[in-house]
Amino acid sequence: MLMKKALTAATALVAALGISAAEAAWKPTKPVEFVVSSGPGGGTDQFARTVQSIITKYNLLDQPIVVVNKGGGSGAEGFVYGKTAEGEPHKVIFGTNNEWLLPLVAKLAYKPEDLTPVAVMAVDEFLLWVTGDSPYQDAKSFIEAAKAEPGKIKIGGSQSKDTDHILVKQIERAAGIKVIYVPFKSGGEAATQLAGGHVDANTNNPSENIGQWKAGGVRPLCVFAPERMAKGEPVVDGKGWADIPTCKEAGIPIEHYQMPRTVFLPGGVSQDAVDFYVELLKQVREKPEWQEYITRTSQSNRFFVGEDLHTFIKNNEDEGRAVITAEGWLVK
Amino acid sequence: MDNIASLMHGFSVALTMHHVLLMMLGVLLGILVGVLPGLGAPNGVTLLMPLTFSMDPISAIILLTSMYWGALFGGSTTSILFNIPGEPSSVATTFDGHPMAKQGRATEALTYAFLSAGFGALAGVVLITLLSGWVAKFALRFSSPEFFAVYFLAFASFIGLGGASPFKTVISIMLGFAFTAVGMDTVSGNVRLTYGFDELLRGISFLVAVIGLFGIGELLLTMEEGLRFEGVKARVSPRKVFETLLTLPRYWVTLLRSALIGCWMGITPGGPTAASFMSYGLAKRFARRPEGFGQGREEGVIAPETADHAAGSSAILPMLALGIPGSATAAVMMGGLMIWGLTPGPMLFIEQKDFVWGLIASMYLGNVVAVVLVLATVPLFASILRVPFAIIGPLILVICVSGAYTVDSAAFDLWMVLIFGVLGYVFKKLDYPIAPMVLAMVLGDKAEDAFRQSVIMSGGDLSVFWSNSLVSSIMSLGILLLAWPLLTRIFRLLRPGRSTGTTTA
């Protein structure tokens, strides 16, 4: 008797699930949590909050969104949190390529495969900057000076064994120079230290240095991209982002080096859930506020999903791994 | 005098009925989130942020900064009443504020705290009004060696405080350094002292530790002492507030010195927490009667509060000019700036004059509004202590636990707060001083980063700490303060006839 009751209940449950799956693939049934793998105010934080404000403004989601910052351990805290939420599609994790680079250099409680990649929504460029009154007018003279006096030039950046540090090591290799890398807490600090003339250069993203560039504290030499950046408003003295030469044409043979803004779901979620968020993020990209965010932060508006996304991650990881292995930072 | 004209223009922007109402609303909300368990200033500001997107930037920043002031005052309230610092910078206020409250002098403690905080804030704002151009440029001269020197100065001014045995002080400070080293290290990029606990990746939150050490630790002690809570005797009347107000000018030396320390730490930028500790340390060292500190001395409340708020408000300027937020709340507000279409940075002062001077003017008005409003709440808050301990005790526990949870929304922190509570209790029982550990925890990792960055820059040469006039003068001042107790003793030995029976150092 009891057995029978349980069976009917089970069939009813299966039927109910079957029906709802047939009607709509997947959609959130409770508040969605945006997990930001950086502290408040950082680049990833702005990225997540921009997406949130656009979704809220245009009512793209009938569930509320809660943003939480889990930026400990250079973002590892957020990714570990994502791992523990396995199978929970109501948690969306925002990050950068540190999702797959961090586990290479530090022993952490998650592996890159523990999370499900959803999309890359933008890529942030890296530039070589010097102080406003620096004697170096182009990348070539900078490299020559570094060659003349090995281990003399100081380049500041955010964190150790992280994106800035990897790039500086790549520059050393590509140009055959030796410099001192000084790790600071954030890109903002690296910008201030450069403007104050305490280091000779930094490799900040555009948005981290634009304030100081406008004020004459810092000056860009070249951008680590295959082609020049998009033309925008002139920033200072009629010069804008598109006037900055690529580092390759300026004499540092690095084809490209970029930081993607990534969106992840925890592992073990259904393809339907991934598709739902891809669709949602597509709508976000079409709004004027997104374009405004891209322009304001001088990022490149790129969108990778599905197969393209996997290729992108694979390539980016391979490049990072090469430097990390060569420097002996790899943990195993 | 350009600045004065700009300020007057700023007042004309800020002083409208609409804006004054926004200020009052902001301050009241701020006091609420500062005092209520489970909110706190960063969360309050985050919650309010979406509402401000439809406002013009000036109204929005006035609302948010007023809320920030309100929350800071609210944080001092819980420090004094329950020994729970709402913000890291109000830790030093608990040293004498809470003993005062326990002796039934909560009204006085709160009044002193609010008035001196208001005084400090105004001093900070006056400074940035007069020196706005210079302050931003001055902050640029600071690099890692200078930062280390500033932290060293803060340590030096605090050392030897609270007559505990030097060995116990050393143990306490070393434990603090160990706690602050937990987590990801900036300079090497390695994970330290986590022992496989993923939750320790983000490090041990300072706020969680102090809530445990002070709030829970105190609660355990009170329970042991037979649930006696002397606050019952509190005389609560609005008249007492007014009487206390009249006695404030008596402490003008402390007020002035603390305001100076606060302004200096705000612009250098050592930050409000370092400022409040340093100010407390110096108030004790240079007091005519050093005894009684830690047991409810008025100066022990006035000094840290004045310096905290002076530093907090003068730090706003470098923050806007350099784009580096000084606290979690400030970071959220800066995110807001960008969403309103303003880029923090040196150009803000040139491109957005209305906004910057409107903000500075609103800091004058907002603080005056805040002081008046919080003073009106003193009798209300002070009478909370008259509630029997059987009721207030569990409530304090709720505040501690939910306060610890909201720091990072992590359940693991609930265990941390309990562990630190027990640690605080043990420390008190064995007569180990807690303050040195707290100071090491708040400044330790910054000092370590700054030291290692300096040495990387100099290629291992320690003379980098005497490489220019700025860093050498701060370092020398630090060493002088460190040696002060020794120096006074030597002086006394040299002049034996004079000092007997006249002073105690």
C-alpha cells in the first residue's frame, strides 16, 4: 500500500518535471547570485555590476540579482565558492583568465574544469606605460635603455605571478632584457606609483591609467594587440587610443596579450542553463549602456561562446602555461 | 583664495532644501545601518546605490556620503555600548569608551565621541579646502619606503602602551603578524598559512577578529563576573549631554593634537585606523596623568575619535584625486562615480568642479547635520544599557555573530568569531594585552608589503629608508618615538634632583 503510494508520487514527480522541461528549457526560479572574483571597485566588480544594472534596468530577468564579492586569494575564493556550488545554476561567477591561470601557480582547491564557461564578454588590452616626463618617447628607446643597463628598469604591476607579471616576463624574453618587477596590490596602485615616478613603467589596462594619462602623469608607448585599438574620443592633446602603435610595430615582438572578462557557472549544470545565460548576456550586449561601458573602459567588445570560447580558453591557457613553466612557477 | 570662492560656489550647489533633506535622510539611514546588526556601511551603501542612478551625481553623492558619516557615528555607538567596533577605525574607541559605559557614563562617552568626531571631520574638511591642490600632489610623493615609514611611525607611537609585561606584548604583536600573514601573499603570489582550509584563502578578516576579541570576549568575562552590567546606574537625560558638551573645551590639547595626527595620516595616506591607534597612543604618552587609560578616561575616547574622523574626511581627497579607495565603502562609492559617468582621477578636479566642490561643501554640512542628529539619539542609545543583562547579553551575541557574517557573507567566519572570542577571553584572563595584536593585524600586512616592495626596488639595500628627506624624517621621528621612554629615563638620571616627586613619565 505504502509502496504503491510512493510509486504514484514518484511518477507524478517525473511527469511534472518532464512537462516543465518540455515547456521552457530552463529559467531561474529563485534569486540569482552574481559572484564577483574581485573586491568592490575592481575591474571584475565593475564588469559584474554593469551587467547587473543593465539586466535590472531592462527587466531582462524576472528574478532579483544579488552581487557578492569574493575576491580573496586573487579571485580564487570566488572560484572555489563556484566549485562548492556544483549543479547550482543560480550562481554566476564573474572573473578573468585568472580562472585558468591561478591553479597553475598556486595550490588551490579547484581545477579550471570545475566550472562551466558561459562566455567571454569583452577583452581588456594591456599597454606599456611610462611616466609623463620619461625620456623614452617610444618602445624602442625604452628597450634600448633596458638593454644598456640590465636589472635597472623597474616595472610595476598588480600582484605576483598574475597577468601583469606574466606579461613582464614575456617582454623580458621577447626583447632580451632584464627588469625589476615590483608587485603592488592593484592596478590603481601601480598607476599612482608610476605617476609619482617611483617605478619606470607599468603594464596597466587602459581604464586603470586613463585618469593619469589625461593629467599628464603617465604616457602610453605601445599596445600588446595585433592591431591598433578602436578610434575613440581624443584623450589628450588630440591624441587618442588609435594613435598608440602596437608593440609589435614598435619593436617588442609580442603578437597579442589580452585579458578576457569571463562569465562562468558552477560545474554539473545543464546545457539548457548555459544556453539561458548566453541568451541573457546577448541581450545585455545589445543595450546602449553596455556600449557605454566598453567605450568608457576602452576595452574591445568581443563575445565568445560555445566552441569559440573553448578554443579561446585553450589558447590563452597554453600561452600562460608556457611562461609559467619557463619561470618555474608551475605547482604540481 | 581661489579655493574659498570655489567652496562658496560649492555651498550654493549643496545648500538647497532638496539636498539638506537628502543629507538628513542619509545620516539617519547611516546611523541605522551602523548600529543595526547585519548591515554595516558597505552593504548599506550598496543597497542604496541603485536608487541613486536616476539622480544627478551631486545629489547622489550627497546622499551616499551622508549615509557614510551616519554609519561611522553608528559604529562608534556600538563600540562604546557593547565593545563591538562597527568599523576597524573605531577599535581604539572601545579601549576607554566601553569602560566608561560600564561605569554608567555612557551618555558622556557617546557625547564626547560624537563631538570630537565632528570636530575631527571638520578639521579634515578645512584642510582639504585650503590645500586641495597640494594634498593630491603630496600623496603622489609616497612610494613603498614612505608607506613603510608611516606604518613604522604608527607602531612606534603605540609601543609600550598599557603596562603589560614586554614579553606578553611581544607575543601578542607576533600573533597579530601571524594572523595577518594568512592568505594570498601579494609580493610572492603564494598562499600562506592556510593549512588546506579554502576559507582561509581570503585571509583572516580583521573585523571578524576584533568582533570576536572584543565583543564575544567581553561577553564571556561579563558572564563570569556574575552577569553584572553596571550600565544600569546610567543617568540618562538630555541635560547631561549639554553639560558634557560644555566640558569639551577642557580637552583642547588632545583635540588639536589628534586632529593634526588624523589629517596627517589621512593625506599621507596611512588611513583612519592607523590614525586612531596612533592618536590614542600619543594621548596616553603625553598625558599629564597617564594612569587610568584603558579604564575610562575621557581623552581615551576623544583622541581616537577625533583622529579617525579627521583622517577619514581628509582621505577623501587623495581618494578622488588618485582613484584609490581607502575602504570597502569608499570602493563601492567610487564604483558609483563611474556609473554616473565620472572618472576618479586628477582630472576630476578640473573637469567636474561643481561636483568636487559640491561634495566638499556637503561634507561641512553633512557632518554638522550628523552631529546634531546623533547627539539627539544619545539618551535613547544610552538607555539601552539600562535593559537587564539577561536581555541585552543575547542581543549582543546576535549583533556579534550577524556582524561577523556580513563582513564576507561566509559561514566559516562564524567559527572564526567564536575562536577569537575565546582567544580574547584567555588574553584578558592571563593579562595579555589585546591592542598590540589588533594593531599588528591591521597594519602588519601593509607594512610587510611596503617593506618588501621597497627592498625589491632598491635591490636589497636598506638605505632606501633614508633615501630622501621625506622618508628619512618620518623614519627618524618613528625611531625617536620608539626610544622616547628610554630617553625620558636618561634625562631623569641626568637631572636627579629636579624630577623626584614632581612628575611621572
